[in-house]
Amino acid sequence: DAGVIQSPRHEVTEMGQEVTLRCKPISGHDYLFWYRQTMMQGLELLVYFNNKAVMDDSGMPKDRFSAKMPNASFSTLKIQPSEPRDSAVYFCASSLAGPYTFGSGTRLTVV
Amino acid sequence: TQLLEQSPQFLSIQEGENLTVYCNSSSVFSSLQWYRQEPGEGPVLLVTVVTGGEVKKLKRLTFQFGDARKDSSLHITAAQPGDTGLYLCAGRVVAAGNKLTFGGGTRVLVKP
């Protein structure tokens, strides 16, 4: 298995632009998580899905962030409009009700 | 205030020395995991502990889960430069399903 695949690896965008992060979980995993990592806050859970349904999005700023999982093998995290404070590494992880497997992350820089 | 507090935040030691990282909370966890993260990569699972008082060993790494399932420790014996990385503890609070809460991490640097 290729593991959890995230794209792009790096994204630099201007403030106000729309950004879309993508994730392909491990086949057969029924949980998918989006985390954001910064030096100040560490790893913060933004949203997670179980069988494509949102289970908890309390950590996600819903005025500008949206997460979707249209099928079991694909998820997106969209930020519109982006702001400099959104600069961070965004990780996707998947699980089968056990340990998480993380992707390599997307480093987002909003200038 | 984080649900899981890790200490120390940063540790720099010489190759061959021992080190211990602590993970503490006021909450009870149904399970607790330790991950290691290297620059440019996502965290990778090291171990899962489930039972209070449980001790698990992974080569030179020893993991302990507190009797009350509120705290954990990671001890590395004779550290090697390859042990350098960010160590993260993560816990599942009872009745929170499959949601993991991460500690702030301990950055370990092992100098040759």
C-alpha cells in the first residue's frame, strides 16, 4: 500500500485566494482526519470523518474552511479566503478504528 | 491549556545517554499512543498502550502507561542520533470514539 497520499506537498498563495488540499486515505480505512500543525499550537484536529460522514468539525473555523469526502478514497480541505494565520502544515490521517497512519503533509504558506 | 501536557518541550543529549519524556493529563484515557515525527514527514506510530500499569518495550525504548491511565512515559536507553525527532503522545478519551488528542510534543536532539 502506498500509504496516505496528500497533495500538493507545498503551496504558496496570496491572502484572499482559495486553497484546496487533497487526501487519499489507505484503502479500507473508514476514518479520515484532517490536522493542522504549527509550532505554537502543535497538532490540532480540524475535522474527522467516519464512513464519509462528518463526525466532529468543532476544531474547524467554519467561516472559511470546508471539508468534504465525496467517496471513500478521496477528501478535500478547502480554505476560502485564505489568511496569513492559516500558514501551517496540514496533515491527513486515516485509520481503521485503531492507530492512525499520517500522510506527509501539505506545507501551506499564505503571504 | 492542552489536554495532554508533555515535558520537557526540548531535550538535547549526547549519544549514549538516557532520556525520559513525560505525558500527563487530568483525563482518563482508554488508550494512549506514542508517535515519532521527523522533519518533513507525518508522525509515525511507535506503540499503543491500553491497560493501566502496562509496560511495553521496543528495542531501546520503554513505554509505560500510568496505573490510573492518566499519564505515560517514554524512556530511551543509550540514545542514538537516529532517535532524534519530535515525540508525540496522543490519547483517546473515554467515550470520545476514535478521536485522538495530541500533546504538544517533545523535540529530542541526540548529538554524536
